[in-house]
Amino acid sequence: MRVWQIATGETGRDYRELFFDHDIMILGPSHLGDALNRLYADGIPNSAGSQVHSFALGPRPGDRVLMRFRREVIGVGEIPAGEEHQYVFDEVFRSVYGWDLCHRRRVKWGTEIDLAPLKDVYLQAKQKPSFTEVHENRIVDVVRRIDSRSFEQPLLSLPQVDARVYTEEELGVKFFQAGVSNTNIEAILAALRQAERLSSWYYSPNSGRYPTEHEVVSHIVLPLFLGLGWSHQQIAVEWNKVDMAFFKRTPTSPENCVMVLEAKGLGRSLGDVLQQPRDYCSELRLSRVRYIVVTDGANLFIYEWGGEDWNVDPVGYVSISSLQHEYVLPKGTDLVESLVRLQPNAV
């Protein structure tokens, strides 16, 4: 029996619920496609590509896996037997909080396991690869001693998500059915095309760098919201500490502000960013703000005022690079509904 360890994201991009709810583990990057084609095999040990290669070809039925969030072990699982439970390239996980994590394996995450002996094993580690084999005897011995009955339960079902990417024609029809005018539909589609091209270029070697927050706002976010129907007069940039403020009408005063946006650099995790714009809304007494948007240019999360406080789960999400029918995370978000929410007549 070999022992492996895998990370479940980071603060702001924590997807451990997918592991526990569906008896899986997932890994990225996956832009090169199926790892069985060995395109990930080259590279130095523990590089992203070599980790994917090991993930696809290393574990065997009966091996055990430590699930880790940051430096804490939060679960132990076992690779089940059966060819159908081994490595799969699964496009359901094309966009998980904006990350491409299409490499999937089945793992029975154990029940009633005492994790206390594993509590401190990684606390001193400065950095661990996302996926590796565990060689430390003191860890391997603890994991091997776990009673096999902890892994005898039936496998949980896989997520049922329609992860197909919209064609422009399909997206236009969906917008039309949602009541968006033909003129506005063309503007939205053009803005999405531009945003996708730019974010893709910034991620490519040709750009040589990631854009600053100011570039994200000026090159990607502002054109997108103009395409959604906002006018320049309704949008203020760097307004009273707020990266972008949106107004139902002029003048651009606090009582007319209905939405605020917090921007971060491309690739920055966004799940832990909500508190800052929440504080701005409170400090500036923006009592009419209904939505907070946080974005890195490639991903937009939409949070809604719940009547007494802000809902901590996003009500909307858009991955600019993967315009899907549904996303596996954040759960319950709909691409078309999310973009319609952001139009000025909906706020």
C-alpha cells in the first residue's frame, strides 16, 4: 500500500466539499488534456506537469490518500478497486472557482477516522506540492494502521452538472429569452469576446506579465459593464476607496450608488475578498447597494444584500474563459442569470 497526499485549494478557493460530497479528488492544470497521453510527463520533479502525471498513473486500488487543506490533514481516503474508478479526464471540472481541474480520480473518503495522530504532520512545512507520494515513515505507518472498515461504504455519486460551454448563438438565444434586447445582446457578446481574448493573452507567455488591478479595471471590467448597458456617467472608478461604483442615476452620490466592485490582479483568489467592499459599504453608508462584485478580470463573483447582512455565498458567477451552462462551484449559479443581474435595469 502506497500513501499519497493532495491539497484541496487555498484560502479563497477551497473546494474540499467536492471531495467529501462526491468521493473524488481533482487536480490541475488540465489545459493539455487527458494525462494518459503523457504530455504532462516532462519537467522537473514536483512541477505542476509531473504532479499531474503521477496523479494519473501512480495510485493503485488499495492505496490511501491524505486530504490536506493548507497545512492541515482533514481526511483520509482509499482508492477503490475497479477500472471504472481509476483516472478520468472530466470536463465537469473545467472551471472550479476559475481553476481548470479536469484530472479526476475516485477516492472513498473514510468515516469515523481519528485524525489526531496526523494533526501536526505538515504544520512545519513551508510549502507542499499539490499532489505527491508520502515517504515519511511516521506518516505512512499511521495511515496504514487505519482500519479498512472505515472505507467500506458505497461510493457517493458524482456531481450532476451541465458543464457544456455555450456557443455564441446559444448564449444569444438565452439572453433574448431573458428579455435582453437584440442590440444589447450583441454588445454583451462583443464585450465577453474582448474580455476572453485579453484574459487569455495575459495568461500566455506572449504578454510577459500579469496585469495590475488598474489594468484589469480599465482593459477588461469597464468594457464588460459598458457592454452590459451601463453608461460612463453611471460608473465611477476609484470612488471614495471603491474600485468601481455604479449609480442608478446622476449625480454620483452615495444615495444613488446601487452596486460596488472590488478588483484584484489576474489570477488572485477571490473567495476571501468580500469583507473589504462590505466594509466600504458600511463606512460610506451606501444603503442602496444591492450587489457587490469581486473580480480578477477572468472571474466575477456576485454577492447580494440579504436584508440584514450580505450573503456570504455568491448568487452569481461568471468565468470569462469558460462560459458554461452550469458550474460545479460555486453551486447554484447560472451564467445567463448572473449577467442579467448585472444590467443597470436589474439593479
